[in-house]
Amino acid sequence: MRKSLHTVLAAFIIFSIGATSFAAEPTTPAATTAGVVNINTADAEQLSFLPRVGAKVAQRIIDYRKEHGPFRKTTDLMQVKGFGEKSLARLSPYLTVDGKTTLTAKVQSPRKPRTAKASKSRPTSSSTAG
């Protein structure tokens, strides 16, 4: 009886800690910045509002759009040179293919914290010429 009581109590504590960590809503970039960019109608300036998209990448999107016509879905952006699954995942909260562009300021993408470089100890030469 005593052993099962401890097990139940431990399970309850673990569950309550897990529930509180899931209950806290994480802040996402989409939640902090409202707005989308229509990749079919946006000009280079509007496209450069997207995180990690500069003038050259915006121009590649426009050139692809002129050559192949409008994007049918946001995943078609992966056909543009330099866009893969990671880029699309990062940009998808801000992309649309219909409606107006409502994003009005550059979105800063969250960066990974820099890791401290491990100091490599260099062996010192203690041998003396003799």
C-alpha cells in the first residue's frame, strides 16, 4: 500500500509539472507580428520584409514569378533557388498567395543562441634541446 501511494504521488507530481509547462503558450513570431506578404503581388521591398530575405532573394522571387506565372500555393516558393523546406517553414506564417500584403515592417527571425567556443588547450612543448 505504501509503495503504490508513493508511485501515485510521484506520477501526480510529474503530470502536474508537465501540464504547467504545456499550458504556458510559447510566443511565436507570427503571434508578435501581424501581417502577411502575398508572394504573387508583392514588390521587392515588400518581399524583403520577410525574415532572412534581402534584396537579391526578393528579386529571385520576382524573376521566377515573371517567368513561370503566379504561385498557386505557398509551397511553390521552394521552386525558387535558395528556398528549401527550412526556409519555407520559417516563412510560412507570413506567406499567402491571395489577398493583400499586410506586413509593413521587417520581421526579425529569432536566432539560435551562440554557443561558447570550447577553448582548445594547446600542448606546450616542454622539451628542451640538450
